[in-house]
Amino acid sequence: MERDEGRRAELAANLQLVRERIARACEAAGRPSGSVTLTAVTKTYPASDVLLLAGLGVTDVGENRDQEAAAKAAEVRAAGANLRWHFVGRLQRNKVRSVIRYADVVESVDSERLVAVLARAAAERPVPLDVLIQVSIDGDAERGGVVEDDLWRVSDSVAGSDGLRLGGVMAVAPLGWDPDRAFAKLSVLAGRMAERYPGATTVSAGMSGDLEAAVRHGATHVRIGTSLLGMRNSLR
Ligand SMILES: *Cc1c(COP(=O)(O)O)cnc(C)c1O
């Protein structure tokens, strides 16, 4: 119990700092505060942390591995917390059936083949699955994300699938890139996406190290792990 109180205080302090960073970045960009949603990326951290964050007002959580996320989401739901779960990791097609049971949003859709499997599985859901297209900013598809030339093929197939709802784009700034350059590029693609599909206005960009640049370039969602929960033991 005491340890729980200590962790709660730590998470509350971190959350306040992150919220202040987001608010300052919004102000500097001339954007209304509240125009950016915080997604807490809780990978490697236990369900107890998710519950503490939920108690502190966090509404959205992100996970990147199905096995870990499925168990955590079940535990959190059993404890009575109702959160919006974002799947942000590489999604293997054989994990789709599991992921669509707890995820509200899949942010990492990057191929037509994955869209087809998702659409088939999502047809069984009571509500459509929100999907973001993960965009490759440096054009290196090996590292995940759709290259620009394939963007409309993949997003058209999402838009044409009954069980899926196209929400917008997601990206990770490539290692070694200036985040402003990366997110400026993303912003151009996001703008074209929103023109082509008027409902697809979500821009998920920005992590602990670069959320200010992402907000400057129009991010509607930032995905924050380390600055909220602490350093992870592994690199993921
Ligand atoms: C881990 C992860 C994050 C969070 O990164 P931090 O640097 O810890 O804030 C954001 N997005 C994705 C896709 C991730 O895998």
C-alpha cells in the first residue's frame, strides 16, 4: 500500500510535468490547450500503473506487444477502469484476432495485407475499429510504416472496409532526424489525408523526447512512455 502511494505520487508528478509541456507547446504553437490528447505508453509497466494513471485522469493508453497488452487490458478492465487502448507496435497478422478484442485503435497499420486481415476480424466487433496509417517518414519501410507511394493504396483499403474507420496517420521520427523536419513532412501527408478523407484528422506523433516538435507540427495525439513512467529496462 505504501509503495503504491509512492508510485502514485511519482506518476502524478510526472503527469503534471508532461501536461505542462503539452500546454506550453500548444500555447507556443497558437493552438488551444486541450487540442492534444495524451496517450500514456505503458509497455513494460504493470496494470497497477495503468490503474493509477486512470485514477489521475489519463484516458488513453498505448501498448506495443499483444501478449502483454491483452493480459494488462483484461486486468485493468476487471478492476473497473474504462480506457481507450491504442495498439502502437508492429502487428503480426496472426495476432490480429487477439488485438481487436481489447484495442480501440490500431495505430500501426502499414500494409494492404494487414488491412484485409483486420477488416475480416473487425467485422465481428460491435463497433468499428479505429485505424491509423503508420507513415514511414524516411522511406525506409524496413523500420515500419507505409512509404509515401503506397499511402493511398493502404488508406483507400481501410476506408473501403466496413469494420474499420480511418482515423488518420501515425509516425515515429526516424533516428538521427531533426524532429522538426520529420514532423513537418508528416504534417504535409496528414493534410493530404484529411483532404481526401474528411474524417481522418488524427495525427499521432511525438514521444517523450520530441513532443514539442510534434505539437508544433499539428499532432493531435502524443504517445508518452519514459517521461511518465520512467526509463524502461529494454529499448522497446
Ligand atoms: C515506446 C513507444 C513510445 C513511447 O516512447 P517514449 O520515448 O518512452 O516516450 C511511443 N510510440 C511508440 C510507437 C512506442 O513504441
